[in-house]
Amino acid sequence: MSNYGFTTTILHSDRRFGAEHGAIHKPLHTSSQYAFDDSRELAAVFQGKAGFSYARQGTPTTAALEQKITQMERGIGTVSFATGMAALAAVFMTLLRKGDHLISSKYIFGNTNSLFGTLTALGVDITLVDPTDMEAVKAAWRPETRMVFTESIANPGTQVADLKGMGEWCLEKGLVYVLDNTLATPYLRPGIDFHASLVMNSLSKYIGGHANALGGAITNTGLYDWSAYEAIAEPYRKGDPRTWALTQIKKKGLRDMGGTLSSDAAHRISAGAETLALRMEKACANALALAKYLESHPKVASVSYPGLASHPQHAMAKAYFQGRFGALMGIELDPSVDVFAFLNSLKVLILATHLGDTRTLVLPVAHTIYYEMGPETRALMGIADNLLRVSIGIEDEADLIGDFAQALDAN
């Protein structure tokens, strides 16, 4: 349905790709194994023919979701995983080897940073750079550099990487460009527009949208020719070279490592994905209104949101994301405000981790998701003790602003 819009394409995806018995949604397939009438067909599936054999490597339900994500990102294929972290781990663990070098944004999700510690212990060298500065990115290159990784919008600082510059440079150098597109989502901009080789989306967040299922996905944009990439194992060097890496990621990440998305979770995420555009429009509008209100409040030290003219990457974000700026912001309270007393005064916002829910969520960053990093690393990432991460939902705008106003007045 390439001639139709984003939401129309996703809404009608299941039936157009063959939902059983005329169903509008792909049914929930719970079978662990799949039987064959012809033994030759069974062998063919094990030897690379499309099909289903054992649910650890996917089911018709997960395949239907993968088709939707592929369409969202305008790629050539997707593999789904139990979580976003399982998806990232599969990419790094299957495509990087001892002695390889990875250039990464220094403004990365805390668990991704922890995963990098594991990679380092296995012999992968990692250089963290400011992704908003292409000169810093280029200066980190070495002959053994194989891959560049960044998030489209950073969590929780909301730094916007030079996505276009990074993609053009990776094309020039022949590097694999991995983009975590979770916060921007393919609705604001698909990774292929920035020349990404592989795009990761945490399906637990905006794409699923209702905080009722975990999931992650890796989408192959088809822009990278894997025929010269040494880490691709010989059994996966078959057919179109553009598909080789995704085949290896699937075999190693699902078959060998077992990071499989369940059919039940895939079914929930797939239904949630149908309203991604509607939810993002409302959440982005709410976020911009709240950011503007808080920026001028005397008890707020700073607001980090790409939609504000004061944001260092505002102009770039405006161009990249077509006038929308995501639904996550960092709010640093004035030092005179007790962060915990303020949080306990909120009545509408939910004190919880996670992001991308229909409800607005808030937590104190330094004391929770980045506590394990220690003060030195937090300082490197610009995370102050009074910094709040707020994931904006789809509530009524006036109620969100009113809740902040009453909590700030009380403290």
C-alpha cells in the first residue's frame, strides 16, 4: 500500500497480507511448532525458505507485526524481539567481534550503556562521542571502526543527533549505521531518511503505546551492502546481500539467544500500532504546550525539549521531524525545590518508569534509572540531581499544566 498514508497502510496491513478467514487482525497463533504434510517442505524451511517451524524463531502473529514495522520504517525486513534491549543486544553481539570498534553517542539510554560494558569485556572497543558534533564523530574513526550508533532523540536529555550528517558520513566510510528510533518513532521520521543501515524500535514504547506489552524490533532499510562485512558468517551469505545481516541477527538473536517476542505480546503491540499517528500528534502537542509553560516558571531551572527555541538542536529537530518534536522532556527543578516533595504533590502524573504510554509518566532521573551509573557518569551526561524525566501522554492539555502548576505552588 505504498500509495496510501501512514495510518491507512498500518490499519489495513493484516488483511492485505492474508489474515485467516477474512479477519481484520492477524489471529493470535500460540502453537510452539508447525507441522508439514511434505517432509521436503519441512527441510526447505530449515534451509532458508520462508515459513514457520518452531516459535522461538517467530510465528505468523509476530510476522504480521514485523510487516507493519517494515512498512512504518520503509525497510525491506524486520525481526521482532522480546524487548528493545534484546533487539540491541542481538545487533551488537552478532555483528561485532573482538577487536572491532564502535562509535556511539554518549547520550544513551542507561541500559544500553550497561550493555556496552558487556561488549567491552568481550573485546569490542567503544568510543562515546557527542552525536550533535560531526567533527567529534569523525575524529573517533579508526581503521577497525565497524559501526556507528545513536538515538534519534536522547533519553532523558533530549539531545538530537546530527542524524543526516552521521548517515552521509557512514555511507562515505562504508560503516554500519544503527539508529535507535524509539523516541522519534517512524511516524515523525523513518530511519531510512537518515541513511540508517539498521533501525531499532522499542515496541514497548510509542508503537505499542499502552504499556501492556514488551517488545523490540530491528528493521533492515536495505541501504547497506553486507557482502563486504566480514562478521557475516558463511551460512548466511545466500541470496540478496542486503538481507544477510538480518538473517544472522534472527538466527543468532532468536534461535541461539532466545530473545523471542511472544505471539500474545505481538498481538497487543500490533493493535496499539494502529493509532500511533493519532497518539503522537496529541502527545507532541501536549509536550510543546507544557514545555512552553514550564520554561517561564520561576521554580524551574531549565526545560530540555527540542520544540523550544532555546534547545540547542531546535532548528535541526524542526527540519528532521517535520515540525513535531517528540513527547519526552527533561525538567530541572530549581535547587530550592525538594524533588521528592514536588513529585509527591502531583495528582495527575504517574510516578513510574517507562515512556511512550498514553498516560503521562514522571520520575527523578538521578535517583532511579541513572543511579547505578554514579555521579561522575551522570555529570558527563549532564544529569542533575533535580532532573525529572517526563513522558507526555494524551491527557487534556489543561489538566497536565494544572497539575504542574499546583505541585510547584505547593513547593
